[in-house]
Amino acid sequence: MSFTSFSDFLAMGHHGLYVWSAYGISLVVLAINVAAPILARRRYLQEEARRLRRERNQ
């Protein structure tokens, strides 16, 4: 598909809203899939460190 201008490219033949929102949603889902395990691991390590400190102080 050939576009005559950048605005035609963004419009994607009047399907631009659908196309770009699909790309945006996909990127958000991918970012969540990367960030969620990292945050869960960090939270787990913090909870374990707290638990170990509590056990050591008892």
C-alpha cells in the first residue's frame, strides 16, 4: 500500500483509528507482560526480607 502523504499514512484509508488503537493496546499489553513479573518478584523479595527480619528479631 502506497501513501501520498504522512497524514494519509496515519489515516490508513479511514481505518487509522482502529489500526493505531490496536497497535497501542498491543504495546500496553506487552508492557504489562514485561512489568508484572518484575514487580511481583520485587514484591516477593521485599516480603521475604521482612519475614526474615521478623523471625530474626523474635
